[in-house]
Amino acid sequence: MAKMTFGLTARHIGVIEAELKRFGNREIDAKYVKYIWEKLGKELKWEPFTLALYYFEHLERQEFEDQTREAIDMGGGCSRCGDVSGFECICEQ
Ligand SMILES: [Zn+2]
């Protein structure tokens, strides 16, 4: 089953990120361009504002997960297998 993020599937996120990459450049962050969300909304058959909102929530959650992972690794644990203590890592076997 596809990984869900508040109703967004991995396919949705893939389509969104491809589009943002296509339109974005050093000056323009495409995720803040209203037209992009209108275009994506049509393509994915979503209400554009809802789509943007869900994607921003996905980004926030991603960032939180990245920070959590970083904190586990810095504390001597292993974020790959979720071993917080650092004594039960199963990745090396
Ligand atoms: Zn591990």
C-alpha cells in the first residue's frame, strides 16, 4: 500500500515534487506560486488550496522526522532501525 500523508499518496508527492522542480529556480520557490497549485490541482483532481496545505503539512512532518533521526544519531543511537539506545542496532548484521 502506498504511504499516506494526510491523504497524499507517494504518487501525489512525486507528481508535486517533479512539478516544483520543473518550475522552481534559484529565485523562485515554486511551492509559493499559486499558479503551480492550480495546475497541480487540475492534474491530480484536488482542490488546489487543500493540495498545497497537505503538501506543506507533509514537508513539516518530513522536517520533524529528519530532526528526530538526526537527534538519535547524534545521541549514539541508530535512526535506520530506530534503536535509540545504540546497543540494539540490527543494521550491521
Ligand atoms: Zn541500526
